[in-house]
Amino acid sequence: MFGSMVSAQEPPQGAPANLEKTPWLKGVELSPYPTDLTPTLPLAIYLENGEAIPATVTEDVPLVLVADTAIFDETPPTHANDQEIPNPRWDAAVAVSWYFIDWEKNQNFNASTTSGLAANQMVVIPTTPTGRGAVTCHMARRLRYDAPEPGRSKVSYANSSAGRDVRVLDITPPLCGLEITIENGKSGSFWPVEFPPDKYPLPKTANVYFSGGLFDAVDKEVVVEGLELGSNMIVAAEQVTVKVAADDKLNIKVVGGDNHKLDNAKLKFGICNAAGGEPIPVGPINEATIDLSGIELPDNPYVFIDATDVTGNRQVLFVPLVVAK
Amino acid sequence: MKKFGVFLFVFAVFFSYAVVISAQEEAADAAAATEESATTEEAAEIPGSVDMTLEMKPGKFVMPANFRGGDPDRGLVNAVEDVFYEQHEHSILYKEDAGEVAEGATFEGDPNITWDTKVKDADGNFQTVSSVNTNMAGNGGKFFAPGEYQIGNGGARQVGGGEGAENVTTGDEGEEGGEAGGGNQTDEALVGENGETAEGGAKTVTANQAMGVLVHDVTAPDMWIAFQEGAGNVDMAATEQELKNKMVEKMVANLGRPFSQKAEEFEDASYVFIDEGTADERNLEPWKKTARLSVAGALFNERGAPKFESKTVESKPLDQEDLTSQIHIAGGEKEALKGVFVRRNVPFIFAAMSVDNGNNRGTTAEVACRIETADGKEVEKDGAAYLFRVPNYPREEYKDQPEYFFVSKAMDKSGNLTTVRMPLYIVNIQAAFEGGRNQ
């Protein structure tokens, strides 16, 4: 009945699992020690050109990886954990899975199937920056061998897997925006979204979404498309503006973040003089409330958000501030 | 005496040297032994991968190896579609202590666990159906379509060795002269070859296992039946082929569901649709399975009024041991499908097709169907079409006329059945159906 399964027929050894310390074993009732003839074969993964996978790779830059393992050999292994496999023969094709693991989040991402490559090759695109990551490859192939009873056979799986530890360098600037509420007045938010996502080669681009009465965008979103994501993101006055009165009080909150880690010490927001280049603040910066009546505004003021991630990628977004006369 | 004193002095000096030399040799030996010990521990390198076990949890619907007459050595778990199954897996990589992975090793965090389901395609290759990163060694789910699957589990965990190596190489605590101590060696002691260890000294170790599952079909096939009347000099043979072609095209494109619910789109031909139903009616457990019967067109009521009607019908177990099921549509006066009503002296043709979830409704198969009398005798075509010259409806007025039945039967490869047996009535209608006038 369970002939096909790679089972552990002996009861688990040692103390039962402590589910407080190993909660992932909840519901698991089998031993970790295989008793079937299920060989684990070494696997090496490297770059297409034969070189080792670098310890640091770059976000969104595809890597063509190759897996080298005897699981693709014409004949299957003859031994499993020092036990001889009687008359082994392959019984199916190799099933292959590639993953990219972000150990910081303990989350993995399935590498998409890549057509046109050999079965032992895969294009892996590390889309998640991380200081601790790994590319892993897992393969299994069904093998059949002679059972002790004459004329009968059994099935098990040869397995081959490996991981290569990598760091993924963040090349995407932060995606920060602002939520602005006018005291006793309208409110609204704007935030950039990387589009197209995971774009490479650089530069990266983003659409900026505006929502709320402050931007005449109630129950809808106004989108400014195709800004270069970086330190010079300027929304034109004919596209969207923040409309205020000279004596308004603005309550401001930062929304959004970075795809890895924001450098909070470098985060700045407020009102600045003109758009482009290094923002020259007018009035207080990083204040939750800005009282416009206390500021002498320039001719063309902008609301700005200036964010940098820990890798140094910087995003500065300028949105025109229009004061009603 | 003086000479003896000199001898004693020389002996003492020699002995002292000997003792010193001996002590130095012992120290050197101890150091060498400790170094050897350290080297031995360094040799206990963290492996790239370790073994894993994987199993389907026993359950009522984990079927025996010879299920449905299968080869008991096939080596696949026999399962049925649409039933919840649980799997579990284990590895030393998931234990609390990393000592079994490598002596002195430590786990640097929780494992990363992914359950991967692949289905075997026509070329024998495995295509990914789902890949779920649950980080749990137990998993459960349903197979929504029959086929050969491979369940794979990929596990990974970061393993470090710093402290473990340090403890081994430091030697006895409190012992002076700890020159053999590991100290600074620890960061490198468990670094794998080729720079496998990432910053922080941890290395990703993997484990992998798979099992094959043969998922059996327990759903009756979908069936479409089309009736089309001819008029004038229409080539009924050509019409029949066109009708079949249309059904082939639309049945696959609509995955067995009716291609329209608008009565006006069934003016050329009338259809009976029997399928697994709407999205929320599909993939029900075998003991809850239903089908949906839809009738569309003008030939399913005595007035010839165009309509589209639909209702669910029960699916019944056909074979308790093989878990096959049957949908049977019995037409009649008190049934959802009263019967098919054709006009006397008007030639008509019919055709029936089926699709099955056994191949994801990817191809059609022609269904055996015929008109027979109450005693099961087949009624032959009159040339290229069926033609009846004498009415038999209403039955009370034409008791002397024979009863006719339309019967059809579709069976999939697994033995699931869809059958229809409904009365065929010949009505005395002279005018067009659209007028609804029955003379």
C-alpha cells in the first residue's frame, strides 16, 4: 500500500519533538531516517560559464545557473547509504525545482520555468535584496529496483539538492510617499510604485499614485506614469498639485518604504524651494505638523520626500504645492 | 668525594635536561594531539545536503496498491481526486539540535520548507502545479484533476558551527597553556569548500524527497447532445458533420459548460448539456458530487418554445470499491427533462460528444447514442436523417403508436458513466415552432 513512499518504518528515535522549539514538526509522525533505498546524491551549482556563484549578486539581474549531479546520469546509483540497490534503473524523468531563499524573512521564491534551457539549467532572478540569502536546487528522480521476491520490484527516489549562500545587493531606491491631512480640511496620499516591477537594466521607473480629496481623487486614483525612480522625481504642476491655503496646518506622515531596509537617519520630508537637485527645505523638516502661516513660502514651493535605503539608493520625490490666493 | 660530587652534579644537570626534554616532548605531544583533535573536528564538515523521509498519511482514501486493477509494483500512491490528503516529512535538518548534521554544528534559524506538486505531462516530464513555501513539515491538500503527480519536499536550513568548533578545540577548561585552543579558528573551522559559508559563518544545508501519486478520476464525464431538424433540400449528412464539428470546438473551449445561456442562440439546434457544473459545483468530494443538467432550444417541450433551463442533478456511486460514479438523466413527464419533441415528417439528426476531466477536458470523444423502442430495439435512420411520419404525442391520443426513447452513454477511461434515457415524442406540428402553435 505504501510501496511508493519513502518511508521510515522504524519509530522515531530519541525524545519526541518539542513543538515549542520545532513548531514546524506539528503533525509529523515519522522518523527522519529513511529505511528505503533512497540515495542522496551530491549536487554542485555554479554559473553557466563554470565559475562559482559569487557571494554577492545584484537584485533583478538574472543568473543562468547549472546543476551538476549524477541524477542525470544514464544509470542510477548502485548504493544508498552504503546499502546496495539491487538492479537499479531509472523509472521517470528528473523533477527539478529552483528557489531563492531570503533567510532574513525565511521566505522563498520559486524560480520561474525557463524554456529553451537544458533540464539542469535555470535562470534565477533574485528579486529580493537580502543580507542573507541562498539559491537552492532540489531534484528527485524515481528509480526502480528488484524486490526480494522474484519478479517483483520496488520504487524509491534518488534525491539531489544543494544551496549556495549569497547576499543580494539592493539596487531599487525606496518607494516612499506622504499622507497629508489639512487640519479641518481635505486629505490625500501619494506614493510611487515600481513599474515595471524588477526592471533591469537600470534606470528603474515608477508610477506615482495620488488618492484623496486633496488631489481631487476621491474614489479613484490619479496616476503620474513613468517617472525615473531615483533622486529627481518631479511631478509637474499640470499633472497634480497639493492645493492649500496660506494659513493651513498640514499633518504629514510618511507612507511606503524600501524593498530591503530604509535608512531612517536619512529620511527627510517637508516643503522645499523648487524641484530637482538637492532639496532646499523651507520651514521645518520631518515635523508631523507644518503650520504654513509661519513659513514664508517661495514662488514655486514643493512638498518633498527624500528617502535613502541602507545600500545608498536614494529617492527624492517633489510634488508642487499651490497656495490659494 | 669531590669527583663523586661532580658526577652527581653532572647527573643532576643531565637528568634535569632529560626531564625538561621529556616535559617538552610531552607538551609537544599534547599539543599535537590537540591539533589532531581539532583537525579531526574540522574534517567533520557540514554536508551540503542530508536525507529526508516523506509519506502520505494513511487514510480512508489512500487506496490499495492494486486499486482499480493497477500493478501493485507500480510504486505510486493511489489517491482519488477532490479528497483532502495529508502528507508529512522529516529530516535531521528539522530537529532542535544540529549535532546530527555535523558534530558541533548549530542551527542558525528555522528551516525553510517548500511543498512542490508537479504533474506528469504527455512527454513524461514533470510540470509544476503548485509550489507552496509553508515552512511546515506537515501539509495537506486536494488533487483537483486526475493524473500522475509527484509531491516533492524541499527543505533548507542555515547551519553554523562556530561555538561547537570552539568548544571542541579549546580543550579542558581551566587548563593552563591553552595554546592548542581553537579560539580564532572557529570562524573558519566549519567553512565548507569553495567559500560555501556566507557571512556570519552559516551555510545553507538542503534536504529533498519525493513521492509519486496516481490520482484517479471519480467524476462522470460531461456530455453534450444536440438535436437539429432539417428542412427543404438540406444535406443532412453534411449538417450532422457540421454539428459535430461545432460541438468539438465549443465543448473544449468551454470546458464542458454550456456555450451560451441565451435561448435565442439555440435556434439552429437544441442541446442537452450535462456537466460537472459551475465553478462552485466542481471538484466536490466524491460523496457530495453533483452534475448540472441544462436544456436549451425549442425541442424540449411540446409547444416548441425556445428556452434555456438548468438544474443540479445527483451523482451516484457506481462501484463502491472502485469509487466510480454515474450521472443518469432519466427523462419523463415528471422529470426535469420531459423528453425531446420532434415534428412528424421533418427529418432530424442528433449527435453527442463528451469531454472528461481525466485529461482536463482537452479532447472530445463521440458518444454512442441512438433511438430505440421501449423494448430496446434500435430505430434506424431514414437515409441521412431520422424521420417519423406518424405522431405518438400526446400519448393518450396515440396509445397505439410505439414509444420511442433517446439513449446515450459516455464512459471515461476509469469507468465513470454519464447516461441519458429520455422519451422521444413525435408531435403533430405543422407550423413553425416559434409560433408555439400545436395543431
